[in-house]
Amino acid sequence: MSLTPNRVLAAHTVGKFLSAILTFAMLIQPMSVGAQNAVVPEVSETLTVKTGDLGVPAEPVQGPAIPPTVQEVLLSVCEARGYGEDCAKALLGMMWKESRNVGSAIGDGGRARGYFQIHYRLHKISLDCAQDLRCSAEWSLKYMERNGYPRYPSYAIQCHNGCNIRNGYAASALRHARRLWKEPMTLALAK
């Protein structure tokens, strides 16, 4: 028997037909699925699972911790030194003016680093501190205190950028603070 195109086509068609019949037979054949020793949770209006039955500890499960906002970190820094929201707003405005909330920001030819653009070598603080919001905010607040904060807040804020310089730094930082305070800001981590 020789293979002709018609015989090849006929064999192919028969093969497809048999394949379709077998597939159909498998689909309509009833299947039984058994679950032995399955634990079924009790259900009421709210789902209640008996954790002892599942071998899971009875402790509540908690999701990942929600990181604090920038405003919360700055407020905690200020509260630790006896100040309140005005202090945190000043720090927020300074941080925004200096780095736009970028912990890895570099300025002044590489001499200023972090959230508050601190000249870390000049002021003898670590690069890690300059790039950490809490640490650099604590340093900045102490620097403000050495320059008259809280008695002279505008002067103390200005001194972060250079004392006795009339460049509008303090006014600009305070404008940023008023604008940004009520918008929760996430912490931008240093890279």
C-alpha cells in the first residue's frame, strides 16, 4: 500500500476524530474526589477558624508594620526635646528645601549630604546619620538650638543655610512647611 496524499489526509482526519472522542469521554466521565480527615472551619456571620484544629498557634496574625510618615518622625524628634508641631513643621520645611525628601541627596560639590544637606565632614557627623531622617533631624534641631531656637526661630532656621545671609531661606522653608504639613509624606530611603 503506497502513501498518497489522500491516504495521509484520511489518516490525519481519523486521528483527530478519535482524539476528540477520547477527550469528550474524559470530560463527561464522573470523577470522585475524596477528602479524608479534612478540617472544616466553623462559619457564622464572620469566619471563625478553630486554630487548634489546624495546628496553628492561637496568636493573632498581624501584617507588616506601617512605616511612620516623615511628619511623624519629625514630630517625635521635636517632642523628645520638649517642642511641638511648630518645631516639626520647621524641620519639614528645611528638609524639603534641602533635599525634597531624598535621603541620598548630594549637594555643595559632594560636601553636603542627606535629608538636611549637612556638611557631614565639617560638622563631624557620619554619612549614615546625614542620610537617616531621624538622626539628621536630631542634629539639625540641636544646631538650631545653638543658634537661638526656640526664641529666634527664623534666625535659627536661616543658620542652617548660613547665619546672617539674607537669601530668604527661612521664609521659604516655613512656606514649604505650611504647604506640606497636612500631606502625609512617606519616608524616601537613602539608596
